[in-house]
Amino acid sequence: MNINGLQLQQGVILSLNKQVQETVQAQAATLLEGFAQTQQSIQEAQAPHPVAGKVLDIRA
């Protein structure tokens, strides 16, 4: 392979590498955003326990 062929190959590899990195970053951002929304939904859906922490049951 001559110099131009190697440069072309390196250019293609760098371009593909950049595209893959951008795709992975976008997927990670989407995943983390979805996770945060799910956690918030779970916390909002949980009702506090009616007596938790208010009554001590001490038996001898």
C-alpha cells in the first residue's frame, strides 16, 4: 500500500472511531437520563410508612 492509501485508511479509521465515540456518548447520556427519571418516579410513588420511626416497641 502506498502513502496515499495508508493516509486514506487512517482517515477512515479515525472518522469511524469518532462516530462510534459520539454514538456511545449519546447512548450513555440517554441511559443515564432514563435512569434518573425512573429513580425519581420510584421515589414519588413510594408512600411513607404510617408509623415507621414514630413508635418504639420495646419488650423486656
